[in-house]
Amino acid sequence: MSEITYLEAIREALFEEMERDENVFCLGEDIGAYGGAFKVTEGLQAKFGEARVIDTPISEIAIIGAAAGAAHMGMRPVCEMQFIDFISCGYDMLTNYVATARYRAMLPCPMVVRGPSGGYVRGGPFHSQNPEAAFLHTPGLKMVYPATASDAKGLMKAAIRDEDCVLFFEHKYLYRRIKETMPEGDHVVPIGKARVAREGTDVSIITYAATVWKSLEAAEELEKEGLSVEVIDLRSLAPLDDEAILATVKKTNRVLIVHEDTRTGGVAGEITSRISEMAFEWLDAPILRVTAADVPLPYSPPLEDYVLPQTADIVKAVRRLAEY
Amino acid sequence: MTQQGTAQGQDTADGAQAPGVSELTLDQKLELYYYMRLTRSLEERLVNLYRQTKVVGGLFRSLGQEADAVGSAYALDRTKGDILSPLIRNLGSMLVQGARPDEILRQYMAKGDSPTRGRELNIHYGDLVRGFVGQISQLGDMVPVMAGVTLSFRMRGEDRVGMVYVGDGATSTGAFHEGINFAAVQRCPLVVVVENNGYAYSTPLSKQTAARELRDKALGYGIPSEQADGNDVLATYEATKRAVDRARAGGGVTLVELITYRRKGHAEHDNQSYVPAGEIEKWAASNDPIDRFVTVLTMDLKVDVSVLGAIDERVMAEIDRATDEAEASPMPEPADALVGIYADPPEEKPLWFREGVRAAVEVNERPSSWGTHDV
């Protein structure tokens, strides 16, 4: 088995799921003949035809809304947002319609909304966003944000098979930068389960997506100083894996939360609050956050790199926690 | 009146020969009368219950619009599994599809055994088996959803048609535009019914759109349109039936504009101070859809008034029975609020301060309005 990229892993999951279940279909802008802006869906239309790989108008409301309607009838649509930044165009449909459907009307919405997310790519304010905080606040949606190629494949399969709507964020910085050999067989990663990306005993970093890799780099560096850093890759943001969070807090008693998304009202705030409620007495230091600054993400490299979390920031924060 | 879209090279050939109202039997016409009468009388019962504060939330009337709701829904084929998505003034459409008065009453009274188990208000509920989808309050959103429902019909080669209702106001939304455009491109078997009742809450049509007529919007999507007098139940049926037949024959989306008039406010609290003097009275006196249909039935079709009287009595008996059942129904168990957000997990855990607590308060206040009272 040869190694494949994070992007190819997602594509492989789409192929396998469409082959496994004829109810699975894809819709989105430029995903068919063109294969998608990042070529995630390349080859899908050639294999499965125009009826199951639908090129849509530029209409995020219609893409998400039509997916919901088809999902009510037993189909399993996978929607692509060309860039996840455009998910906000369908925000009403996701939050008011899809997220409430099962609860208010017992209408199932087994559907996936996926798209390239995240920065470090000089994409500017509308091609670099991390939208998770907006949807973390919406009961009825699930969210995953894989950091590895095998998780990308396994979580995509789980998302397509889930009975509810799953938002699947793909980090575009990772698309072609990381490679991995896929596990054999029908590889499904359960939604809601975090992963220990690196074992450690002194300080815990809780993170997800691209900053998992920056946290691992920081941990390498800190090991040379004699600090043992544990890195937790959340993988799923809704539901959050409280058990894994609690376990690492009890193990190291010092917690740093790292995310690429902006700071205020971000996922880190929610995790901090949960730790404070569940395990305040287990803490030996205040919980720290390394996040983006609260600004729209700028384009120019010196600006973008200043705003987004970097490995050196993580190293600095872990040292501060260790010294506390 | 059918109007073809003018898109070049478009093959929007009418499927079957457009049927005339003559194909409806007298029994079917009496059934139309039954549904219109049931709609009106059920809403009148709801007004009584609202005034007794037994209806907890807002009350939405379709007074004067019963014909457009009933006549259009009647054009669907319930034996084929057609599905409609109603709007707030489509109680009549839902009754045609098999919604029951007791369900409507339980919904309005927020009962635990209402179709949404007390989670949603009024006629916001659905049943895919009987063929209606629960709407949400964000106007226009059901157009993309029904585009998806009918896309699934097409993908699976099913002989089914969908119908979605919007008001004049919803034609201004982005969701309407995106949904109808998507459905048109995909040639979904969908009928988009635009009920033009003159007002969106307080906003008249002249402030809603600069379009000469709402049916004109069909041109921009390359789809045919129909227009009918929505207060004439037979004309409504006929125009909508043409659209349904076209959809079933593979002709794609049709926009059907039904012209009617909203004689009550947006909801029961609305005193309609924005309506020009005499306008409501004029419609009530000279263009009531039930009065008009009674005239057709008794004058043109020589139906004896006693036949209609018997239907009226049957309607009242059904509503009385449904009211008794709904009033006797229990309110929901408070902690049921935590059930069913996801398939997995099936329910949320109670927050720590609610553990071991059955009800959050001893008496649930039932305000007489939402604070929007201006009567």
C-alpha cells in the first residue's frame, strides 16, 4: 500500500462511499467536470455520472437546502463549499433548517457539508477562514476537523454514514503536505473521539487540524529542554470528547489550548469552561490559549504570519505553563 | 393562463393535455367545499381557544384564502406519494393531504402528544407519509428544500411531484431565488405556488417588488408560469393541475401565481392599521371564496343547500370532537425537551442544576400575547 495525501484520502473515502451506497451523491460548484477547485472530487463524475455528481449554480443556500430535502427522502448528500468561507452564505439554512429538523419535525438530515478551510496559505480574508466557532453554538450539527490523512478518510466515511448533518472541515494547508498509508479495509473513525497525537506528562496541548502539526513541532523542541508534552488532537469539535480532555488534564495538570481560529468566543473558551467545571481541582496552572488574533485574516505574508499561531508561540506558552 | 418561459431552445412542452375542471366529479367538488369549510371553521375554533389563552403562541389565519390553499393542493395525486410544503396560510392544503383537526389543535395548544411533541408551533409540522413537510419561519427556505425532495424523486425515477408554497413577500428572499433557479436547472418535478395575498405582514406588494406581476419572475428562470384567481377554487385547481401534470411529465418547474387577499392580519395580534379603509370589507362582501363557491355549487350545479348544510354539520362535529381530544391531552414532560436533537446521542444530559428537578417552574405562564399586541 502506497502513501496518499490528505486530499487523496478524502477523495478515496468519497469514491468508496459512493460505491458502497447508491444513495450517496455529491453536489457543489465546479465539482463535476472540473473536479473541484482543489480537485478533491476529480474523477468522481467520470465514474458515477452527472446525476450523482452534480455541478450546481453558485447557490450555497440551494446546495444545503436541496441536500436537506434529499436527505429527508433517504438520500445521503455530500455538499461541497468551494471554500468553507462560503458556508456563511448558507448559514440560515444550516442553523435554522438543518440543525433543527430532527428535533422539531423528526426529519432526518443525514448529510455532509465539506470544504477547504484554514489559513497559512496567503488566501486572504475570504479563502482562509475557520468557521467552527459559529457552528459550535448550534445544537443539531456535528463537526469534524481532521489533522491526518487517515483521519480525513475515516472521518469522512463516518460523516457520510452518520444519521445527522456533519460539517467536515478540510485543512487546505494539509491537503498535499502530509501523506500516510491508509489502514486496510473499511476504515471508519468514530465521530466524537479525540486522539492522543503524542504522549507526555508535563503539559497538555489540546488542539485540532493544522495546529496539531505545529504543536507536535513545539513538543519536539521542548523535549530537548526536558519537557514532556502531550498533544491531544480533538478530531471532532461537536461533540467534544470530554473524556479525553479530562484524562489529559488529570495526567499533566497543565493545559494549553491551541487553535488557528480567532480567539474571542472560540472553541478554546468552551474547552476552558468545561475543564473549569469538570476538573478545576486538578489544575496546577491557569489554562492558556494560543490562537489567532481577533482580526480578519490578512493576505500579506508578514501580516498573516503575525496573526496566526506559530510554533514559537506554542513553545513560549508551554514554557510559561511549566514554570507556573 | 399558461405563459411559457422565453429561454431560447427550451422544451417546456406541456405534458398531458391540460385538464379542465369538468374532469372533477360533483363529489370531488363537494370535497373541495368540505376542505374549505373545515379550514375556516377550524380557524374560528382556534380564535376562541386563543382568546381563552389555550392557544399559547400566535394564531395565523387564512380567512379569504381557503380556495387557493385547497384548490392547489387538490391538484396533487395522493395515491402517487406527492409531497407539498405548506406556508403559514396553508392549513387548507395540509388538510387536503390528510392533516387532522386534532393535530392542528394539539399543535396550537402546545400539547405533549402534538405532532412535534410541543417543540414547534401552529401548523409547523409534517408527515412524509401523508405528504407534507414541516415548514420553518424563515421565508423562502422551503423552496431549496423542496428542490431537494423533488431532486430525489427524479434521481430515483419516481412518479412523484412536489409543491412548495411561498407568499408574495418570500419572492424577495435569496432562498427563493436560489431554490427555484436550482430546481429549474435540474428540471425537478416541482410546482412553486406563489400566493399573492397583497401583504407581507404590513408591507404591500408595491413595496415588495418592482415586478409588474409576480408571475413575470418565471421568465428569469426560464420556466413556464400560470396565474389564476386564487379565490376561485376551480380556477386555482385547474391552473395548478396543469403545472402538476407538466412536472409529472418531465416538464420541470412551473411558477403558479394565485391572486388572493389576506383579510386578517399577519397574526391574530395585528390590527391591520396599515390597510386602506374599506379594502377588507370590500373583499369580504364581494369576493369571499367560500361564498363564491357556494354560488357555483347551488346555482350552476344545482346542489341543494341541505347538502352543504350537512357538510357544515359534519365539519362542526369533527372540530368539536377534536377539540375535546386536544383539550384532554397532557402538556409535555419538561425533560422531554432534551430528547431527539441527534440520532446519536438520542438525548442530552440534564444540566447539573436541573438534575433531579422535574419542572423548571411550578406554573407555566401563558401570556395573552408575545408582547406584539397592538389591538
